[in-house]
Amino acid sequence: MANLAISGLKKNYGPVEVIHGIDLRINDGEFVSLIGESGCGKSTLLRMIAGLEDISDGTIALNDRVINDVEPKDRDMAMVFQNYALYPHLTVAENMGFSLRLRNVDKAQIWTAVADVAEMLNLTPYLDRLPRALSGGQRQRVAMGRAIVRRPQVFLFDEPLSNLDAKLRVQMRVEIRALQRRLGTTSIYVTHDQMEAMTMSDRIVILNRGHIEQVGSPLELYDRPANLFVATFIGSPAMNLLDSRLERVGDKTVARIGQTAIPVSNRIAASDGEPVVIGIRPEHWRLADHLDPATLSFSLEVIEPTGSETHVYGKVGEQPITIALRQRLQYSDQNHFGITADPDQVHVFRKADGLRLG
């Protein structure tokens, strides 16, 4: 069992506070990703959990035991770093078994543990090689193997795939997630890549300037972002945002953009005439057969064919819009379209504070 409870956690560098009273609970066996823009505090938070950064205030508890003052080596956590941090003069086997050797574990036990993990990670043919004779993906597996050999209660990953090429990153994220499911070890994963977070995580923690904006499963964050920051951070291409005002038309609620009334969910609780921002994801736009009062006039500028989708860029008035279509679209004499969206796929945010309505 490995439950982690973070309460009122703060981090100051002199007079500057960079982590602002974070509360978070991570359950046994969960894979939780910390994600946010550069400088948001995700790596600092991870290093505080690992014991590599001092805590200014608050507590970190592992299985209800406060570990604020416990040395990193005694926290029963293993960290996988961005730069692999392998000893260049040691073989793969020696790197993987190094932590056990420091604990004076019997050599036979070390070899058995290393051999088992090497087989798990497809590293058996490389045990006698030095790191310089390995590819980037193989070095990352060695770094993971070194962590797994210790059989810790918690794995900590600090952007472990950022040095790999795009194809290898896809392969490695699948391998890491499959391995974590097999081992069932509580894992905390820092990344700036939202695709990694979306595809690997049980839950995602979105950080912004040292605060938590939202915690939830990948699809919860995608389908019901709590505010404008989360709405625009999760999703690629990003959610389209349009300034608008809510109006009641009979028993319906609409968002007024110029002369066009876009239907929105009647579950939206807002006053008539309230200024809002509506958000529509690129894949939820639909091209209309013709312009009418329920469609927006879209001026096409650029078409990007990606194979599985076609990304279309243009404007509604002066506001930029991205549309993701399953069908293939070609340039033609018709560069103006009517576009509309399903009311249940229209997100509404209060303009004053960016919070989600409904």
C-alpha cells in the first residue's frame, strides 16, 4: 500500500512563494501526472515529494506517516530523471543494481533482482554494455530498471521522455504505462506534454503558477474543464474561445455573437445579458449547408491535411477559429462557410473570472 497525502504544501525561495498551499491525495496504485506550463511548479513539487527540496510549510504523508524530515534515501521512493543519470563507467547490470549494493544486499540477490527486471524490460542482451553503447530508449529503460529493482512504494518520473524522438516517445509511454499497471506501484509523473498525461494517467493535476487549477481523469478534464485555463491547456488543437453574451429566447438559452444566436445547454445558470466566453473544441464544429441566423460566418484561411483529420483555420469576424474535420477539404472558390455546434458541446465560462458555468 502506498497512499500519499499532501496538505497545505508551500515552497518559498526567499520572499518569493512558488508553491501556494497545495492539497492533494494520491491513492494506492494510481498513476497521477503533474502538468502545466514551464515554471508552474510541477518539478518543484515532485522534488519536494522526493525530499530533494525543503518544504517551507505544510506536510507530506506516506501511508499516514509524515515524511517532511525523512531523508530522500529513507522515503522508499525511486526517481527516474530526465537525463537518465546513469553512471557512464558502470555496465547496465551495475547501474541497475547500484542502489542494492549501497544497501549491502547479497551479490546473489542483487543479480537475481537485476536479471528479473532486465527480462521485464527486454534488457537482458545488454547487461554487460556501458551506457554509451545504448540508444536513448535503452538508456531510459535502464534508468527505469534501476528504480524498479529497489521495489519502492512510489515511482517518481521527472519528464523522462523529453530527450527522446517523437516515435520513441510514443513507444516508451506505452511501455511505462503497461509496466506500471503490471507492478501496481503508485506513480507520479511530471510532463509538459499533455498527450503523455492524457494517455498514461488515471488522474491529471493541472498546475498554474503554483496553484492547482483542476484534478480529474483525462476525459473529465477534456469534457468538463473547470475554467478557461484548463479549457485552453488541455486539447490539441486548443479549444476555440468566442466572446459572447447569454440571452433567453423563449424557453431556450443562447449565446449571442454579433447577430448570430448559438444554442447552449439549458442547464447553464446565468443571468440574461451576462458577458461570457463560449468554448467549442475543434472537432465539435460542423459545416452547415448554408448561412442562416443559427450559423456563424466562417472565413477560411488555411487547410492542413493530417491524414486522419483535416485542420481548417480561419476567422469568425476577427476571432480566430480552428476546425477539425473527419472529411477531407480542398481549397476552392468557396472560402466562406456557415458553422454551428451541438448545444451540449458548447462550454460556457463566466467572463469575469473564467469559471465554468453549468
